[in-house]
Amino acid sequence: MPFDTSLDNAPETLARLALAAGSRPDLTQGGGGNVSLKLNSERMLIKASGVKLKDVSPEGGYALVNYGNIRRRIASGPGSEGEFSDYICSQTLPVKGIKDAKPSIETGFHSLLNTVVIHTHSVYANMLNMSVEGAALGKEMFPQAEFIAYKSPGPQLCSAINDRARAAGHQVFFLANHGLAVANAGVLGALELNERVNDTIRRGLSLPPYPASDPAAGLSTYNSARLAHYGARFILENVLSPDQALYCGPEALEGRGEMEAVNEVLTALFYIMDCMKTLNLTPRFLSKADVLYFDAMKSGRYSRK
Ligand SMILES: [Zn+2]
């Protein structure tokens, strides 16, 4: 029998989490980030691939998966990128009245953590995740948190998180050159934990206010000015995150493409790079091999997030 959303308030709870995590461009940009909610020991609701967090509603934008099977698959070796992605899709269960949706590529690591998981590409966490000195600074602020070295999204990242994940208790994961994941047994606990981690970094590093967004058909005024400062060539040759690799190609830097997402990703990138300079932090760019992975991803069947 398909999962019936009219008999369960979990889709509403998921949408509330998604709105809290997804309505701030300093926490998520473009289609980045995702939230999930476990219903029991086997089933989990998670944002669908290609959907923005703020567009998740009780009526759609999410998928139901058997995360118990996904956990067991990761524990026994997730396999290659393609095999693992196919396996996650094969664990999708029907939801009554909701169009079938592909679960996020990040469903794997959500499966490993406590009941409620909020994963964002927070610019505050990424100040630590994207700098050489960041993990040491972060360990002083958050002695209990886990700091995971950079892995491509997918099976490699899941295996790295699996080694440190606890199915119970609250947890904070800093994912190098990527983002933040917090997990808690309850919805309010997860929202508070997410807020607390971001506030602690913002205050701890005395970070300036995040630039207001400036909707534009092409590049925003802020992004045009910062791009002129750094130079398009520098931005194309030095990649700090998967989002930059996926969204900020040569056309995007000329103001063509999915500009709402491009502007959000660029503002986050420039804010992080400007703050790092002020704080004397050293940016740690992705290797050429890590960047090439995203070229294959863009031309292949894996959609964003
Ligand atoms: Zn992510």
C-alpha cells in the first residue's frame, strides 16, 4: 500500500524543515542542501533531486525511501557511483497522490544519521571547510564535531561518514569544501543545533553581515563587482566547491544560464573568499581531478544534488 500523506503529518514536518534550511541564501544556494526525516527504522522522507529546499511542500518535492536497505548497502560497500545511484533510486517507495521523484544524491549519508538531518551549504561552516586552517579552528569551537576530508558526493562521501556516524545522539559534521550536516532525534533540536553552529562561527570569527540578494537577469551588481576584482579566469581555474564547479562555468560568469542559482552560488563564493582574506585564512581549492569529476557529472546522468 502506498504511503498516504493524508494520514501522516511527516510531509508537513519535512516541508517546515526545508523552509527553515532553504529560505536563507547564506545557508543554501541554488538547488543545494537537503533535509530528511526518518519515520521508523526503515523509511525516510528526503528532499527530491533537482528541487530547491524552499519548494518542498506536503504536496511534493520529496521522495520516500527504504533507508534501512541503503544503510546496509553502504556498510557492505556501496559500489561505484552509478551502481550506488541506481541502488538509491531502486529503494524509492510510492507516495499516494505524489508524482514519483528521484531522491537526492545525498540520500546515502542522510540514511546513516539520526532521525532528523539538516544539510546545508552554509557560508559560515564553509569558511572552515574551505580553508587550510579551518578544521583546526573548527575543532576549538566544536570539540565534539566530526571533520570529514573532501570526498566527491556519492559513495565515497557516504563511506567516509559511515566510519564516524552514530544513529542516535546529536551530531555535527563539517564536510570539507562542501557544507554542514547536523542530526538530532527531534525537529526542534535539529533546527536549534543548525542555528547554534552557524551563530557560533559567525560570532567566533566576527563575520560581517551577509550581502543582501539583488535579483538580476544577468549577474547581480555585487557579483559583477566581485568578479571584476578576482577576474573570471581566476574563478574558472580555482574551484572551492561542487556548487562552484556545477553552476559557475564560463557562460554563467558572462551572465547566461540559471541566473538565480548562479548569483546565489557566486555571492556565497565571493563572501567566503573576501572573509578568508580578512581573516588571513588560506583557501584550499579542489584538485584538478576532483573538478574533472563534475565535468563528467554535468554531461552524465547525475543531476544536481
Ligand atoms: Zn551538499
